[in-house]
Amino acid sequence: MSVSQKIETFALSDSGAKRTHNEDSVATDTRIGLAVVADGMGGYKGGEVASALAVNTIMSELESSLKRRREETADDNDEFSPESLAVKDVLELSNTIIYNAAQSQPQYGGMGTTVVLTLFYDNRMTIAHVGDSRLYRLRDDKLELVTEDHTLLRELIARGFYSEEEAKESQNKNLVTRALGIEPEVVIDIQEDVALPGDVYLLCSDGLNDMVEDRDIYLTLKQYNDNLDKAVAELIQLAKNNGGKDNVSVVLARPARGSSSPKNWAEKVVDWFF
Ligand SMILES: [Mn+2]
């Protein structure tokens, strides 16, 4: 890993065990600290087109958007960092591009895509998502779900109509209530947090978490912690072994250790203990 890299990443996307097309798209850019997963939906190639439009827009526009936002004079009233504002810019742009394509070409009518994105910078990170693609974080030996699905089911649970147990049996658990490209405007969930060098971040489409229990995701990340390319392949294989009904995409990202300079005493102590 070169010094200029902010993260190391490992990514795979697979059509699964049942489907012939893969409507998911994944991408990473270690230079700017980016990882993204999108899960498209819509008839006649609409899903593939929508998720590809989202990922391509992010990959081509985020760097210039970051530059623009970082050059702006900081406004004390800004709720978000320049990095988060740049992420918001490109996701809103993606929404517009997909929406316009769907409006102008009948075969793509109604297409849309989920998205989950992480951007790492200065020991911090921005997390953005729309829909039911997820971000998990492994830290201090605990796996935690960072994002909250935008699904009908989640809303019904939040309002007390369903228990978590009843929810597992539900037929329409994958009905997403928010996606890029469906409406002219979209509300994007954005979080900012610290990112620690030992953390492992997992971005995935629902084809992983519908097929593989959180416990097995945790155990796989533990087992292959020193070999994250194996972890990615193993997670995809687990999803396929368990039925693989949907396309399955996994991106793992691990923040790089600040620089190549020798560690100071305090950092070494921290390493011994964790
Ligand atoms: Mn899916």
C-alpha cells in the first residue's frame, strides 16, 4: 500500500446462485478514500443501468466536488464537513441523472438504485446511504450495523406494527422506501464518525445480509482479518451456499495507518493492547 492511500479495499460482486444478470455495482478509489455499493432495480436492464449510472457519476464527479467544497470558506452554520457536502452533491447529481434517464427512455421507466458509500479522510469518515444496502463496522471485536435500512419493514418496526422476530417472516421485507432515481428529489442519510486504523468496514447489498446471518459475517471477518481478500470471497460464497437468491456484493475497507513514519511510544502501547 502506498503512502498516499487512505484505505485498503477488497471488492467483489456476483450475480448469485439464481440470477443471470447482476444489477449491483461496486467501486473503490483508494486514492481519495472511497468505497461504494449500489443495488439497482427496474425492468429490462433498468437495474443494471441505474446502479452503473450512480457508481460512474460518483467515480467521475466526487474528486472535483471535494476540491470545490474544500475551497469554500467554512461556514460555522454548516452541519457537515466539506467532504460530506461533496458526497451529498454527487449523490444528488446521481439521483437527477438516473431520474432524467428514466423519464426520457421508456424502457428505463421506474428504474432506481440503492447506494451505500464511505469516504475516509483525516481519521474521519462520511457514511451516506439510500435504501437497504448496508454498512457494518467491525471494531473492538464487535460487529455493528451502522446504517438503517430504508424499507417498509423497518418503518413498520419503528412504528411498532411488527416485532423484530415477526419481521424475519415477512414476505415484503425487501420493499425499499427510498432509492436514487425514483423521484426528482431524494433525501440522503449522512453520518460522520471517527475511523480507527484497526476498524474493518463492510459495505454490502441485501443479497449478503438476507442470506448470511450477522453472526456468520462477524466470524468470517474475524477468521480472515489478516486476509481481507479471502474474507470477501468467503462472504460471497456463504451467500451462494445459503441460496444466493439475489445478486451479492461486498466491499471491505480498512483505514490505512496515518503515514510510514516510525510509531511513537503511545501508538506502540495501543498496538500491544488491541
Ligand atoms: Mn438486491
